[in-house]
Amino acid sequence: MNPMIDLKKEEQLDLYLMLLEIEKKVKDRPYISILMRACEAGGEITPSMVRRDLLVSLPLKACENLLYRLTDLGYFEEAGVNRERNLNGQYGQDGQEPVFRITDKGRESAQTKTFWQPEKGAYMVYKSKSPLITRLIGQSIIQITRHRSDKGEQRNTSDVLKQDLNKTIKVLNKEENEEEIRIIDFEEKCLSYGQVDTILEIEVYENEAAIKIKPKENKENVDKSEDILGKFFAPLREEEVRDALLAGKFGDSYDKYKKVVRTPFSPEDLRWIRRENIEKPIYEGVEFALVQLEGVRFIPSDEEQARMWVEEWLLRNVDEYFWSDEEFQAYLHEKLGIILEFYPQLGRVTRKEMIDRLSERQNSFYSIAKLEAANYLSY
């Protein structure tokens, strides 16, 4: 299905090389079952519980190391030792074993059945300065990929990332699937590669927009998914965007409440439903490339303009004979309903009134004859 509105423009992204510590959101990890078991047990868990209830084949020491690993990642905190359990000396002569208490982070992970997998390394970070992009997708980072080069101007990383730390960021992975990450730490210095030329495309459907950012050098192949740097979905009303674009082109002549453009009569164009090209559309202060809007409604700007519009249309298009004023008025409502919606008094015009007006026009003989059909039969 084609989008209702398709906005495109060239967009520049800032590109950096950074040493980061990040977390990736993953589902269905084995750790989730441990977190869920701790919640079931009132918030605390021990290595022996992990072995008995979940990982029967794993050595007890390995279960303990696993819980310490989850503690290092912030999912548990140490809560002393269990002095009641006798483990036949495996935790010393008194049979003590460490107890781990689940944290808020661990509870959230158990409830959502997701796990944040830590990673460290050098990453290329694509970042936008566009307020429109940030508002639509809720973040300024467009993509984070593994390091590819080490040439660039040195920058302070905190200046670049101060708004992004510990926030969930959506990016595309190598398989073009969306994944969520968080930046939790970084090296103080980074390398700046200047700006990268891209194409921003906003495809607006009824109540949602698909925002795509693609490398400019591949803009001839924009339909290839592998050319996409970032793809996001955001709530955006097509009606809102359409109103802004039409108001930008027609100014006060566009009535956003009635959804019509009020225009003077022109015999060159009698269509009231048109496909409209907007050369330099502006949305939220941002200029885009030419956009085409379907189904734009035009009506006469006042009653006199409407009367001329109706007369000209009848002169060119009337295709029936009328035996009464009622038939003629029904025809007007069928064919010119959008105009009569705004100028209903024209729907009450009689055949004689229209004949008198058309008789002043050249080439009106056949149109008048159709209006006078009943009169000819009475001769």
C-alpha cells in the first residue's frame, strides 16, 4: 500500500568513533528463569536453589559463580549467608552458603522476560541534531555499529552523549531487525568523522509514520532494506501533516476545519477534487522535497465565484434532459454536491434562472436545449 504522504529530504548526521560499554536487550536468556525463581521465593535465592530447581546438572560452585555474575550486572545484591542449610561441608564446616537478593532491575527483567546483555568495544555512532527527528523517534542516536576505522578529529565523548546515557535506544541490527540498547559507560575521548549525507524519508499513514534514514550514495536504491541506516515508527496523524502542508502552500485560503481550499473561479480548471503538487513543503519548520497530495478538495471562494463555477460546468458537461425543476435540482446535487455543500442556495436555482444566465454565453445552445426539454414538447 502506498503511503498517504511521503516526505523526503537530505539530512546530515554526525559520525563518531567511541569506546563504549553498552547493554543489548535480549529475550529468553537462561538468566531469566533464575530471576523469576528468585521472585517466586520472595526475592532471595541461593546457589543450591538454582541447582535444585533449575540447573540440576550444573556443579554447585558454577551456580554460585552464575549468581555472582548476575550480581556484577546489577540484577542481584549480596544479602549475607544462609546459616540454616547444611550442605555437607560444601560451604565450610557450618554449611553456610551466600544469599542473593533480587534488585529492582532484576524484578523488571523477570516481569518483562528480557535481559540486558553487556558489551564493550569500539563503535561508530550516528547522531542527528534535527529537533524534528528527535521529537518523532524519541532519541537523537540513529545507529551504533562496530568500529571500522581510527581516523578522525578527537572530541570529548561526554559532550556528545550527555543526553543519551542509560536511556533505551532503538537501532537496526545486521539482519535489519530492531533491537534496543543502552549506553552505560564510555571512554572520555572519541573521534569525530564530521557529517554523513543521508536521505530522510517520513512515510505517513493514517495515524503512524515510518521514519527511514538511508545513506545518500544509495538513494537510487532506496527500496533496498540493506541501505537503511535507521528505521523507526512513531505516532503521527496524516491529517495533521496534510493540514500543515496545505496551509503552508495556500495560507488562509486553506480551511483546516472544512478541509478545503477556497479558490477563485477559473475556467481552466473546474475540478473540485485534485492531485496537488507542493514544490517545497514545510512541516514543523523543516523544508522537504516535492510532495504530491491526493484528493485535495477545492471550492469557490464566495457565492459569486461558485455561481460562475456551476454555470461553466453545466455549459461544458450537462448530459441529461430535464422535465422539471425538481429533476434539474436533483442533478445539481448529484454532480455538484461539494459546491452545494458550501453554497446550498445554488441548489435551489430553477431551469429558467439557469437558462437566462446561460443565454448570455456563447456556444450555449445545446446546454439550454436540455434545460428546455419540457418546453419543446408543449409547442
